[in-house]
Amino acid sequence: MLSLGLHRSPRTATKVEFHHKVCCCVLVQICWVNPKAFALESTLGADDAPIGDIIGPDFYDWDLSLRKSFSFGERASLQTQADAFNAFNRANWNTPTVNNVTAAAFGQITTSLPARVLLFGGKINF
């Protein structure tokens, strides 16, 4: 969960989130939170937006590993392995920018976590 900081901001609308909307005709940015649903923090104290009100996108990650050993006589062997991190190559978005209500990128997700990574290795024992 994400919070808007140590202080609470006033909520100006009842519906806070839009999921997977494109902001400003830029295909790289995703609006996760409606910036018009929040206002600047009051100087008099706490407002009505709960801390931890904004939840980021779901995270799914499948890591797979295959290993095989081959023997060559009594003393030598070959161990091979293949690893796939984020094996199904699902886009896992980073958390939205929610630390400054006045920022232009407030409520937007502009980056994602790494794509599929493949790792191959081998080891000879003798």
C-alpha cells in the first residue's frame, strides 16, 4: 500500500482510482489515480483521506528453473541449468507517483519492472 505521506490530504471526490487509463495521449504513462480527487493538505491539520488509501497494481512473477546432470565415467560430470525470471513476460508496473499532489506526474505510472530474463549455466565436476 502507498500513502500520501505523513499527513492526510483532503479527498475531493468519492471515487479515487482509475485503472489503466492513458494520460495526456502519451502511451507510456498510465493514470492509476485521478489527480483531481485530491487537493493540497490543509495547514490546520489532518484531512479526510485515509493513509494507505492508494493501492498499486498487482504483481505476478513466475520464476522457473531446469537442471540436469550428466555423468562421464566415475569421476567427471556435467551439470547444466536454465533459469527464467518472469517466465511469462508479464508487465509488472511500478507504483504510481503519489508523494506530491501538485506534481505533473501525480497518480501516473511511468515505468515497469524488468521483462523476462533468461539465464543459462553449466558446471564441470571432476
